[in-house]
Amino acid sequence: MPTIDIDKKELFDYLGNQFDTASFRELCFEFGIELEEDSSEKGQLAEGKRAQLKIDIPANRYDLLCFEGVSHALGVFLRREDPPLYKVVPVAEPHRITVSPECAQVRPFVVGAVLRGVTLNAERYQSFIDLQDKLHHNLCKKRELVSIGTHDLDTVEGPFTYEAQRPEDIKFVPLNQTEEMDGHRVIEFYEEDQHIEKFLHIIRHSPVFPVVYDAKRRVMSLPPLINSEHSKISLDTRNIIIEITATDLTKVNMVLNILVTMFSKYCAEPFTVEPVEVVYPDGKKFVYPDLEQRTMSTTGKYLNGIIGIEKSNEEIAELLKKMSLEAKIQGDNINVKLPATRPDILQECDIAEDLAIAFGYNRIPRVQNNEATVSAPYPLNKLSDIVRREVALAGWTEALTFSLCSHDNNFAHLRRKDMGDEVVVLKNPKSSENQVCRTLLLPGLLKTVCENKRYALPIRVFEVSDVVLKNPAVERGAQNRRHACALYASNEARFEIVQGLLDEVMKSLNVISVVEANEGMRYCLEEADIPMYLPGRGANVMLIGEDGSSTELGTIGILHPEVLGNFDLKTPVSAFEINIEPFL
């Protein structure tokens, strides 16, 4: 949860000096934020220092990360002011940023905006810088997704270009420095800087660095690291151009909208922004920012039902005004206009949350639940418990392994090939051990045995849990599937032990072997050439329905020596793994 520091006197003056610390703490609670600390309460405020309020902000409320956002939101909540109406002012020839094709190698997207006629003082300037830092560490994911650059427009000339150049070809004086540096020198220089050093890895090993130039080829910024000393903003700055580079187009638009809406109040015409045109290498042109309000439709029945209150549509619309949401009633529907400052509202339930805050959580009536219900276990979990109990009673130890594994563990180490239609791959894995969602439980159990080789043989472990498989037919593109896997490691393979366990599991599910019956639900082992098992020592486990149709449940066999070597095992291992969902 982000924490911001706000000048106590400035905020209390803005809100009409109607609060002391205790009453303001209660206001914060009602609004859904939390006053963590008032520095004046400690009695140790240094002479000349102003009291600060430390406020905890919900992680998704990016519009509350600065004084401007909090003061406006609380002012509207207290009905002291109306929500501001933000607008993009059309200009005959907007400033232009042209993107070079090479930028696709590093940070392909850029957006921009102009704040015209800004009036800054020391407090506003610091708030402007602090908001950028807060956004960089939260929404921007420490500049990996988005990086903000702000410049004094009167010190540069458009049109601007966003390029990717070799480090040795980029020369400029970084912010608050006097030495001209090239790209390599910038990396070297800031390795000792506690603030910038943690961002160097983003472009350090890239063959080209992103860079923004003005019309005279003066460097404005080297994203995501540092701006230029030439275009830095001061208290005398009156016109600000904002350029934001990114790898994520959705996030960069959110960041731009938050930044311009918070500080457009200081423009000559408050709450107005001038657009910037961005031209991409394919000739496509886009104009930013987009401050148009989104509209989401809901109903009073839904909102009242989810909160537990009884309010008319008109009363709901009036309450939503306290949360800076404009609502219009159209028949039974309530159409809510969502400002550019509220990207956190994604579904109807988010509107319900704001309505509950406006109404007051402490005022929601407490009622007795008179619904008569009978609880029942989730069928798949009940089936899993049946299998777990049967295997555990046979003397096997249950393991719980990770849902993520390396690509090699899931394929190459099992002598399997990745055909591209099975495994869900993580885009930015934390480590090589967390590259894909597992499609089999077996790798996790093999690693478990490897880590427990010091214990006496035999080792008998099992797991009943989910695997993840691609499925383009479902909305998410992937689905979970419940598997059961058992593994036996000893000085001898003892295939008959895992086959016997499989038979006991099947009997507990009222499925018997084809050897014992010719009708009803049955199962059989069908010889197959499965690379992870020894030749001639692997089989598919087939379920035969009452109508004679067959379904492949999984496999059973003695693992190939190459597989054992890949998992650093020297003892023979027999195993089976089956899908148990067909038994539902």
C-alpha cells in the first residue's frame, strides 16, 4: 500500500479548517484511506518544520498519490466542490513526436501532452516530482513498463523525435550535472547513484538506447534513466511538455492521464491540456491524451443488493457524486460516467464499492441471514479427497509441489517435445525455475525424491493437484485439470507396486480392471511407446465407458534412465499419472 506525505496545514486550509487530527483520521477511514501518522502529535517537530500527514493509499487509487488528488477527492466527498471536468484543448498545430523504427527493439511506445501557463511554487514543484516517483514505483513497475519525462517547453523546439541510438552516439549533460556524457558513460556514472542505479539493468545490455531529441537534435531525455539538464523544469517554468515512453500501451495512457489531470489545475485555464501528436514508423498517427469519460451501466437492484441497502436510483446517483462519479438514470439502468482519473473502476462491483463508501460502511444495516442453505463439498474436491485417502491408507506420503516449473523439467528432462499447443508460458518469469505452468505432476515429485535421497528406500510419494493446459475454446485460453500422480523409488523398479496402487484407486472409484469384468465402467493398460518410460515398459491408462467408448486418462511405466539422470536420481523409479476429472 503506497504512503504519501502531505502538508497538514495546507490540506486543512483547503478543507476549510474544520478538522483536528482525530476527526481527520475518522474522515480518512470513511473515505477508504488511512491516516498513519501526524508528525505534530509526536511533539518533536523541529523549529521551522511544518507538520506532515502520512496517509496510506489503496494500491489501485493512482489518483490519490499526491496532494492535488487527495485534496480534490476529499473536497468532493465533503460536497465542498464539484468534480473537475478535464478537457483537451484543440490546437491548430499540436506538437509532434515522431517514432523511429529502431525503438521497437527497446521501448516501442511514446505518448505526450502539454500543460500551458503553469504556475509553480516550491510545494507544487515537489508534489509534481513526488507523484512521478510514486507512479514509477507502482503503476510503472519501477520504470520497466513506463518511464516519465517532463521538460520546460520553452527551452526546446519541436517537432520532437523518439529514437533508439547506439550508446556512443548519444551525448548530453544529464540532469543536475555539468559533464557531457555518452550512453556508456551515463551507465558507468550512475552505478554509484542510489536512486538511478536500480534502473540501469533495463537498458544496460541493449545494443541501442532510447532517446528523445528536439528539432535541434538536443537530447531531452534518456529513458528510463535520466532527463537532460538543458530541458529541466524550475519554479519559473510556465509551459511543460510531458513525454512518456513505455513497453505497455495501456499502462502508459493511465500514467499520462493521472499526471496531466492532477497538475492541469495549475494551468492558465485550469483543468485543460494541450494534445501531442505521435507518428509511428508505419505512418499511423495518434493524439494524446485521451481524457474522454468512459460509461459503465449498472442497476439500482444490483447495487442495493450487493451492499445491503435500499436506495432509489436518484439517491444512488446523488451519492455517487461524492466519489466524483456522474450518474444518469435511463429507465431501470444507471449510466455512470467514469473520469480519466479512475482507471481502477473495471466492473459494476467497483461502482458498488464507491457507493458503499459514499453511503458509509458503518451505516449499512446489520441484518440476519434468513436464507436456508445446505452446504456440500465441491464435487471435484470431494473426488480428490477420496483418491488422497485411498493412497494415503496404502502407506504413501502426500507431497505438495509448485505449480510453476522450468520448461526443461516439463519437457526435455522427461524426453518430451513441446508442440506449442499444451503449455502456458510465463512472459516475464522471475527465474528459470518458474518459466511455465506445469502440465504434469511428475516433475515436481521427481524433484521431491531428489531432495530426499538421504532417507531410506523405498520412497513412496503421491500428489493430487491441478495442472494447467492450453485450451483456446475457453475464454481464458487455458484451463486447470485435476491429476493424480504416484511415484515409487527403490533399488528395484517394482512396477507391480504402482500398478497395484492404481488398481486400488480405480476400485475406490467403482472402476474395475477389464481382467475382472466385461461390462460397466472398466479400465485397462494399453501398451504404448512413451519416451519418458523404458521401451516396452510404458502404457496408457484407458477408461472404458459403459457404452464401450474409451478415454485416455494418463500413463504408467518405469522411467527411462535418461530421465532419472536429468533429475539426479540413481535408483529405478516407477510411476503413474492420470486425469481424475472423467470420474465426476
